[in-house]
Amino acid sequence: MKTSDIRIKFLKFFESKGHTILPSSSLVPTNDPTLLFTNSGMVQFKDIFTGNEISNYKSVVTAQRCFRAGGKHNDLENVGYTARHHTFFEMLGNFSFGEYFKREAIHYAWELLTTVYNIPKDKLLVTVYYDDDEAYEIWNKEIGLNPDLIIKIGDNKGSKYASDNFWQMADVGPCGPCSEIFYDHGPDVYGGPPGSDNADGDRYVEIWNLVFMQFYIDSNGNITRLTTPCIDTGMGLERIAAVLQSVHSNYDIDLFKNLIKSSANLININDFSNSSLKVIADHIRATAFLIVDGVLPANDGRGYVLRRIIRRALRHAYKLGKNKVFLYKLIPDLIKEMGDAYPEIIAGSELIVRVLKQEEERFIETLSNGMRILNNNLNHMKSGDVLSGEILFNLYDTYGFPADLTADVCREHGISVDIDSFEIAMSKQRDLARLAGKFKNLNNSINYYGPATIFDGYKIFDLSAKVVAIYIKGKFVNSIGIEDSADIILDRTPFYAESGGQVGDKGFLISDTSNFYVNNTTLHSNVFIHHGYLESGFIRVGDILRASIDIENRKNISRNHSATHIMHKALRNVLGTHAVQKGSLVDSERIRFDFAHDFPVSFDQIKEIEKISNEEILANSVVNIRNMDYHDAINSGAVAMFSEKYENSVRVVNIGSSLELCCGTHVNRTGDIGFLKIISESSVSSGIRRIDAVTGNNTIKLIQSQQDIFLRLSSSLNTNTSNIVTKVDNQINYIKNLEKKISLLEKNIANVIVDNFVIDTIKLIKDVSVLVSIVYDMEYSILCNIVDSMKSRFQKTIVLLVAVLPNDKINVVCGVSNIITNLVSAKDLINLVLAKTNGKGGGRQNMATGSGNNDVRLQHILDNIFDFIKEKI
């Protein structure tokens, strides 16, 4: 099925279901200043979802053009090198603004996928939010999905409602659970189902996300139910096309194959699998649609993103030997593929070609100048040399010559580039506008013009210091009194300020008559700010105070920071040198360490990382710290972190076999760490994993807590700790056997009820045996078994049972023999009850269930339903 046909079938399917087809909105959002680009199908309806706008339609369907290459959603460097990353993509979506909800959304999705697109049902599985029983029941009871193919996903991102299956528009606003549909590529492809340890593999690919917007979350994290729930769904066109065209990579679908072939013909190469061709095919789509939506190349904002996309495409063409303008020649090929769906690119083709050609010509000139200057430098170098960061920066800053292109050219000559020095130069350039010693705090309300703070806290934990400035809520004050919260700046300090992933120190600023508690210390342009509140006394600018850090807190932080270095080295030893640090948080309680890696770290690998790390700790080697010239430090093998800024003189920390640049605090010997224990490993984003770990006394607490669990389990199971697993397995099997027996017993109970109590109350209408009855405090499972028993005894039967519960609620179960569902359906009968009892329910034509509130008119309601049945039969 062609990509264009997939798009049309999606739109027409939902149009047949009463949806209005709306055109795609622009890539430049008109209703959301917080977004750089339209990045999902729901963006144009955001004001409707938030209640700021009333829709002219109850349900709509769109094929929305989207763009992700800047800000929060930025996977630019992955484009062309993975199967499913794109800058430009299309999002197919159906939306309901109160007309229908979960049941219809799920049924529509299933019908489209399995009937219109003819995807085999056994190739699909779904996820639901862990407490969304309604969605689970629809998938299981109505769609008929095996429970093994319905995976419940809980709060897997660190806090309540932070889940892959709970969607929030923002921190405050509409939100709700979602159900994701996955396609199974089969066991030949690596990966596990969603929620599993190897879910990051490519076997199971998400193709559709159904968002059930039914709640509102406030600033305190409390949620309330919306009076008008909405539906927001999104299915990537490129992803579903890959599935329907039986290819694994989006770049192998017909649309991309044609663009790749056209690019290859213009460049005059025959290798259609080259990743650079994929980049060009992706970027020509993004470029054309950005231009037609009014974005022009510039040095900032959206225009800079467009310029970067164009230049990146040209760089990849240059890698393939193309050093002349050519991208604009691909526009007719793009129109051939997408012009029918998006006539605006036909109407705007002249503008697209003109802007693109002009930008290409400008950059080709830059390429020419940059290559001339670069070659002049390379002529004086030999294989094995390193191109300095200064030259790399000059090429970029003065001539606009991309650093990655410089690196590519140098690589061809056997020359490496000093990318770390380049990043330092970039950071210095960004800092030039800052006045020495001046900073503004996070809310830009504090200005300080004094000298930098002298930090003496690596070895000194307690010293005398002078108060040089005090601020309350950003305003300078001369003094503070008891219980005032304030920010204090000293001339010197032993307090380490938050930086490099390490939290700031806590402690006290003390005089004979005052006591100021410091709950955090931050750093702004070499000025240390002590945040806290005055517990007693009075403090004035000019006072001399004793600055004293919380030593135990510092020791715990230092243990964790030193352990981070050791664990980083162990990670690289076990996983490979690619496993570089991508972020960290080091406080007194734990280590949170982010690193580059594509796959989940296995249990055996975690054990090996722990083993290597603790061997380093047990060696109890001395931690050596010295200041060195930056280049000398890098040449000696020291590792520099990705996000840090470095001066010419750097602090080099040698802990065991680890050698890193670091300004943090550390232990004196590795043995001071005590012991390191990894407590979790998870995914942060594509290609980034996270490890959480503890050290020192926190490791003891963890082990004791786990031991306490084992002992309590051992006591409860009446066994020793070595047999707990066997005992638990036995208990699980025992429970399963009991459940089977209970199920059989409930069937027997149902048969006894039918034989002894129900049989005389059955009424015969023509040849149909009808049972409409109220029962009291009866289990839901027994109700269902009574229905099954009746169906097995009578060829034509209708059973409607309403169980009144002690809490004044009711459960309703209805069954209708398949042979007479054309006369009356179980769903219709259930809805007649629930409509009168403020209830909810659903099911199939032959079996339906629901629940509601007890009503004094319940018998009258059932009498009317019996009359309804008589009329239908």
C-alpha cells in the first residue's frame, strides 16, 4: 500500500465515522508562543482542549505535518542513522471534543488497523495506564485481546502520573491515561514488549497512541475529572507505512525510496543505502515545508534551525562528492510525492526553489572559503597531529564553517581535532558579554557588583568570613532579623556551591549572637550565594561570621561524587568507551548517573560494574588531586565532561584508575567510600541510560532494609532465607491452583442456583427463555457463571441480572444467545438499566456488563425492560 493511499484511507475512514477532515496547520504554531514548531497533531486544537476556544466540530481528523529539530524535541543528529528518526514527519490523528470517548476510539483504531489496513491481529499488542480498568476491559472484553497482549504501564518516570501511559499537556492543564498500540516485528528482531527490560529494542514498534483526556491536573498535582472528556490520537504516517510495506526502516518506504533515488541520481552515486542520502531525503522535506510556512534562513530562532537543516544536507552531499548547488532541484520530485496531499508546496514551489538555491549558493561559498583556510593549515601538519581548538573555532566563528565538517576533512588526512578546546572557546564567547563579578539570579532580580568569592572549602570546613551583601527576595538589604529568609554573600567561604552535578553544601553562618542556617549554596559568575534563614539573632552587612559546613553531609556527598568517577570508568570498561557521562546528580543520599548507551544494561553487566567499582574501593588507594594546564591534562588521558566549562588551568582528580577533570569534592582514599551498590537502571531518552546508586551508610541502610524484607518474608513463609524463592514459587502455584478450584466451584454454585432457585422464575416468550431478576450481594463472577449456565441449557435465552451490593451500588450482567442478538442485544439491555441508574458499562452483542447506583425504582425499571424484550421478540 502506497504511503499516499495510507494517508487517504485514514482520512476517509474517519470521515465515514462522522469526522470532519481538516487541513494540516502550519509548522509555525499560531496559538502557542512556547512552541518553536508544530510537533504533534493536537497543537492546532490546544485552545479547544484547554477550554479557551469552542470548536465548530465535535470530531475531526487530520494529517498534520510536524517538525522536531530544536528545543525539547531535538533528535537531529540521529536523523538518517536510525530507522525512525526524522526532522519532518506526518502525524495522522482523530480527535473528539466530547462526542465520543474510550470505547469508540479503541474500536475505531482496531477496525482501521485490522480491517482497512489488514494488519494481522496477532501482530498487535497494546499498553494501558495501570489503573485504567475501563480501557483494559474494552480491549479485553470487547475487542477480544488476550490479557497477555494488554500490558499495564505504571508511573515509570519517577513520580505520580509520570508514565509512558499518562499524558499531560503541561504541568497544569488537561491530562489523562493513554493506550499505545504496538506492532510486533517478530522474534527475529531484538527487543521485548513495552515495560520489559529490553523494551528499547526494535521488535515492538509503537504505531498509534490513543490519549484519553479525562482529567485536569492542578499546580499541586491533584487531578479532577473533566466534565467533557476528549480524545487525542496520533499515528506516525511513516511508521505505519513501514509496517504496511513490510520494511523495518521508515527510509525504505516508497516515499523515501523515491526521494533517495532522485538524490543519488543528482549526486551521481549508486549506493542507495548510504546514510547521507537518507539525511538529504529527510531534510529536503523539512526545508520545503518550513519555507512554504513562512520560515526563512536566519541566524536565530526558527530561521537558524532552517539554515542548519539546509547546511547539514549540503554537508552530507559534500561527503558524497557533491560540491555544487543541487538541493533545489529535488523540489519537483518532492512535489510528485507529496503535492496531492499538500497543494501548498505546489503553490509555493517558486519561493521554495528561490530561497533554497540562494541559501545553497551562500553556503557553497562558505565551503569554498573554509576549505581554503583549512587546507592551508593541513599543509603544515602530518598524520597523527591534532588540529587545535582555536583553528576549529576560528573556522566556525569567522567563516561559518561547521566543526563537524572540519573534523571530517581532518579525518581523511589522519588528523584529529581538539573538540574539547573548541567547546571551551564557544563557552568563553558566550560569556564575553558578562561583566566580571556581575550576575543575576534565576528570576533576574538580584544584581551584585562586588568581587568574586574566595573558595577555601576543599580542605577547610570552618572559617571566619565577612558579610559583603544580603538579599531578601532579590532586594539588597543592610540587615536581617530572626526568621528572615535571605541570600548572603561572603568574601570567602568553605561552602561548595552547586555545580558539575554536585549539590551545594549546607551548614551554618554563626556569630556570638546569631545563627543563620544555610540550606543550599549556589554559584553565579564566581560569586557564592548562601541561601537560608536566620534562626536567631541579627546579621548586618559587614559582620564577621563563622562559616561552618555540615561535615557529615559533605562527607556523604564526597563519597558519592568519588564513587561516580569510579563507576564511570567501570561502565566504560564493561560497556565500551562510548558509555560517556551525559549528566549526573550527586547529593548526600544517592548517585544519579546518565550515560550514553543504546541498550538496557543487563543484570550480569550491572554485577560486573559493581564488582570492578568495589574492587577499586577496597584497594583503598590515595586520591590524588592536582592543578594542570588544560591541554596537558587532556594529553595525559584525563576525561573532560560534556557540559562543563574549563579554564586554562584545570583540576585533575585521580581516583583509582579514573582520571577526570573535576571541581567537586572528594574523599581522601577510595576506601572512604565504603561500598557502592547500584539500585536501578533505566532509560532516560533515546541512547541515554541512567543508573541510580548509593554508597557508605546509605548502602548499609539499603542492605538492612532488604535484609529486613527477606527476614519478614522468611518468617511469613515459615522458611529460611535461602529457600524463599522456592517457597514463593510454590505459593504462586498453590494460589493458581486455588483460583482454578474457585472458578470451578463458582460454576457449580451457579448451576445449583439455576437448578434450585432460578428455573422456576424463567419466563418463556415464544421460544425464548427469559430471566430478568434482582439478586442481593452476589459476586460478579457468579453472575457471569449463571449467564453461562443459562446459555448452555437453552438454545435461545436472555438473562439480565442486577446484583444489589451492601454499599448501595449495583452490578449488572446481561447475556443473549448468539442466535437472537439480531432481535435484541446485551449492550442495549445493559444501557437501558445504566441510563436509569447513572451507571457505566459495555460489552458485546451477546454479553455485556456494567455498574451503577441502586434505585428505589429498580424493580419498575426491570419490569419495563421485560416489556421491551417482549416487544422485540
